[in-house]
Amino acid sequence: MTGGASGIGEGTVRRLVDEGVHVVVTDVDQPGGRALADELGITFAPLDVSDPVAWEQVVDEHGPFDIGFLNAGVSTDDARDVGTLPIIGLTDRAYRRIMGANVDGVVLGARALLPAMVATGRGDLVVTASMAGLVPISMDPIYGLTKHAVVGFVRSLAQAFEQDPSTDLCISAICPGFTDTNIIGPEAKERLTDLGVPLMSTAHVADVVIRALTERVQGAQWVIWPGHEVTVYEWASPLTQPAPAEVAS
Ligand SMILES: NC(=O)c1ccc[n+]([C@@H]2O[C@H](COP(=O)([O-])OP(=O)(O)OC[C@H]3O[C@@H](n4cnc5c(N)ncnc54)[C@H](O)[C@@H]3O)[C@@H](O)[C@H]2O)c1
């Protein structure tokens, strides 16, 4: 579990512990992660998901894992100087930070966790993408880039899993809309409220993580939007679909 100290991660840790799952909570926020782990009587391991060496240490010390919830993520700092397009104010530091957490964190996590899953023949990865991985998000295009990348990674790895019948591996993405966590600053929360956009609870999103882990829909994108039924977009490759009877050219 990455990014478990706060928000969707924290809500999911609580839900998994209630379900009797043995959880190792990780986060770059050490005081927050330790406090949660102490409260719940579980293990905390410090982990910056963008650091490949730190991933190796966590797996060596606490693995093997049969479930990975790759959830840590950030939005872009300094995304926009007032009155400019978002990219114009983007600093190198802000760009590297979000790519490290949102993209590197998922790839390095899958790379670190999969060998043990392959060895036992079974494993589950659930990745926190976003609605911003499926639709545009003009206020933070780099965030949209990272979440589209994550959805593409999940769908592509799902196809690779499907093509290897020797293992029972499953990967899917959750794609929540706006959720009441620290990633949305107070001003943005106020703007969303003014626009009449409700924020979802982390408990609601955590319920869907549990569904993703129990229903195991390969390559699925679990779309979670306030006031709507949860929708599951399933991965489908045109290469594995029946050929159309006639193709118009
Ligand atoms: N809140 C929303 O509206 C929303 C919607 C869709 C998707 N998401 C995604 O949900 C995930 C969780 O975010 P949240 O909304 O709970 O926000 P949050 O800020 O409450 O939690 C994010 C957690 O990730 C940790 N983190 C950040 N960078 C890290 C790094 N490099 N290494 C390890 N941990 C790191 C933070 O310390 C924090 O505990 C993110 O991937 C986010 O993009 C959030």
C-alpha cells in the first residue's frame, strides 16, 4: 500500500484491516504513516515511491506481498502563474516531482512487487489512476498526462497477464472523481462547492478498491463519480476481438 498515510490510501488501509488483510502501510510522510500504523497495530515502512532503491528495501524487509495497492500521488505544484497557461509556469522541480510520484511510482512498484507474485503464481495490483486518466483536466495538464499514462500502463500490463496463462495475475485501475482529501487545496474545494460539484468520501472509494480486489476484472478502469453507479470499463484489445464480417475501407 503506497501513499497510505492520508486520504484514499488511509481510508483503504482502514477498510483492508477491517477485512482482516495483513497490511504494510508505506508513505513518504513518516509521522503520518507511523501514527496510522500505531493506531491500527500494523507495520509502517517509509517509502518514497519514486526511489527504486527504497522499493527494493521495502520488498526485502517486508515482502513478499500478494497484493499491491499503488496509490501514492500528487498534483502539480506551481502549475500556473495567475493569468498564464498552466505549462508556462511549470518548474523543473514541480515536473519531476509529479512524474516521480505518479508515473515512476507505479512502474517501480509493479517492477518490485511482481517477481514474488510470479513465483507464487498469483497476485493482484490495483493502481489509483483518476477520472483525469480518462477525460481532460485543463487546470492541471501534467496531472492528466500522468493519469492517462497510468491507465495505459494498467491496460497494457493486463494484456501481458492475459497472454501468460501460467500465472493468475490481475491488475486494474480505480478512477475516482473529486474526493475529499488533502490533494485538493482549500481554495479548489471552495470552487468545486460553488460549482455544485460534490466531493466523495474516501470510504466510498475504499469500497471500490475492495470490489476491484475481489471481482478481479483484468485491466478494468473502475469509474467512481458522485451520485452515479460505479462503472467498470473493461480492457479489450482489438487483436483479441472477433473479426468484423466486413470492413469498410
Ligand atoms: N482526491 C481526489 O480528488 C482524487 C481523485 C482521483 C484520484 N486521486 C488519486 O488518489 C491518490 C491518493 O491521493 P489522495 O487524494 O488520497 O491525496 P492525499 O494527498 O490525501 O494522499 C496522497 C498520499 O500520497 C503520499 N505521497 C505523495 N508523494 C509520495 C511519494 N513520492 N512517495 C510516497 N508517498 C507519496 C502523500 O504523503 C499522501 O499521504 C493519488 O494518486 C491521487 O492522484 C485523487
